Amino acid sequence: MGVVRLLFALSVLIAHAGLFFNYNVTNANAVLSFYIISGFYMALILDKKYFKNNSRFLFWSNRFLRIFPLYWLTLLLTIIFVLSKFSLHIGTSDNAIVHYIAWSPHQSIFEFYLNLFNYLLRNITLIISFDYIRMNNLTSGYLLVQQAMTLQAELLFYLIAPFIVGLTNKSFIVFFVVYVVGFFGFINHLNLLRSDSLSYYFLYNLIFFLLGIITYRFLYKMLRSGKNTLRLAQSIFIFLILYLISYGVIPLKYRLIIPNGIDLMYFAIFLCSIPFVFLYTKSSVIDNFIGKLSYPVYIMHFLVIKLFSNTKLFSNISNLRTILIIIVTLFVSYFAVKFVDDPIDKFRQKRLKKS
């Protein structure tokens, strides 16, 4: 699954970089596909590892260790970047400090400090904030690590995952139906939640996480290892990679209005492919290494883009700039894996073995 995950991470990078020979992989489907993969993996590891130890706290704390160290490192580097720009008076368009100074005259002192407190809390914890019940500040500066907004939903998925994955098949189906009908049929249709709140963002995208759980529960667990199954899995893996790479030029798309105007054909193919792709790649050392790069690429690429954007030679969008951004991001991601992710992952696995 590592090659697929890295393709999606690079797709997000290309979309943010702005130009890559008029090409991108899966476009807006990348983030939603990440949610599906996450649902599949969380169902898998809970079923195979954590339920045996009956430890929800161990699961939550290990997911915390998976997400936050690299996120906080990126956040720290971004703060250094922002402070450097502010002290050297270099540009204002992407500077959070300038943003707050500009907006402060339009707020009371109480509102300003309340919003500042919420801003700091949101950036440090991602999920502890006032944004569940009040309008998000979606102007520049919502999050210093801008793409981490997707991590907010991801972390909330982790919080509920042990309870959902632990349901029986019948109870899960009932929960899924109640959620779909309740949210999309009533809450979303009747506008009972603000569409710019974190609660809405979480509930709107929860369906993709649940679909990932469904692929594990009702498809992957039915697969039987064998030569014929592995040959089929290999063929599906090759087909999916070619499909993702050529998705932008494939004319066959059937978009639904809700949720997110998704391409029904794309997600049907992707959902059915995941179990076979995982079966084929789960023992591959190369695929596993490639997969490790996906999270650092995703979480660190925007900082690399900002560094290039604030360099006169590469301030303008171009194919060459995007290529260099990809190379630098992959280079930085390798060291992030080597010196941050791998040591922490070893610690996480030790905790799991001791439990």
C-alpha cells in the first residue's frame, strides 16, 4: 500500500505547488482516499493487535506518537520561518503574525485574545479548540501547518475507531445506516450544523473512514491466501497504479452531489482494490519504506513550498520549481523517517509487545 499512499501524498503536493506539466494524480480524491486507507488500517491493527491486549489507551497513545512528533517538528520549523519573515520584513501574504496584527483592530480586546488563545490551542493540539461549535477562522492563518486540517478529522476518527471496530457486523451495519441517514438525510440536508465548523467537517468525511473499515471487515477478511489469490492481487495492484496515474485523462467519471461531489466509479474501484493491494504489498520491504515517506511528504511539503516561494529565483510557479520541490521534500522526508519516525515507531512496537 506504500506506493499508493506516496502517490496520494505527491498528488496533494503537486496541487499545492501549482504546476506539474498540467498533470496531477487523482486530484481532490487524494485526501478522501487517505481517509479510506486509514479506516482500513485502523480496523486491521485494532483487530490484529490492540483488541488482543484490550487496550484502547495503548491504541490512542500509539496513534498520538505516530502523528504528533513529526507534526510538532513541522510546526516548530514553520514558526521559525514565520518569525524570520516577520523580523526581516519579508513579505506578508503568508505570515500568520501579520495576519493577526491586521485583524486585531476589527475585534474587541476580549475577542482578539480569545481567538488568539483558540488559535494557539488549535495549532498545538489540533482537536482541542472552540471550532466544533463556532465558525472556523478560514482566512489565512487558520493553521500554521495548513494541510494539517485533514489531521483534525483523522485524530477524531482515531478516538472513535476502537468503539466502531469493536461492534458486531450487525451493529456496525445499523450504526452505518443511522449515521448516513441521520447526517446526510437530516443534519446536512436541513443545515443543522454550520458547514464551516470542525464538527461538520468531521461528520461529512466520516463516511470515507467507515468505508475503509467496511473493506477490511467484509472483503479483506474473506480473502484466502494462495497462489491464485496472490496472482489476482498482483494484477489488481498493477491495474490500480495505472488507473491512478492516468485518472486525470480518463473520461469515465460519475460524480455524486453528496458527499463532496465524489466520483462514484473511482471510489468503487478504489474500495474493491484496497484489500488485494494490501495483501500483495504487506510483506514488501520496498513498499513499506515507500509508504513511510507518505506522511512526512504530506505534512512537510507546504513548508518546502513556502521556502521556495520566498526565494526570488523560484517565487514564480513553474514545472522546474515543482520538480525541485518534490525532490527536496522527498529528501527531507527521508531524514524525517530515519531520525524521527523510525525511532518512535520502534518505541511504539516495544510498548505493544510489553502489553
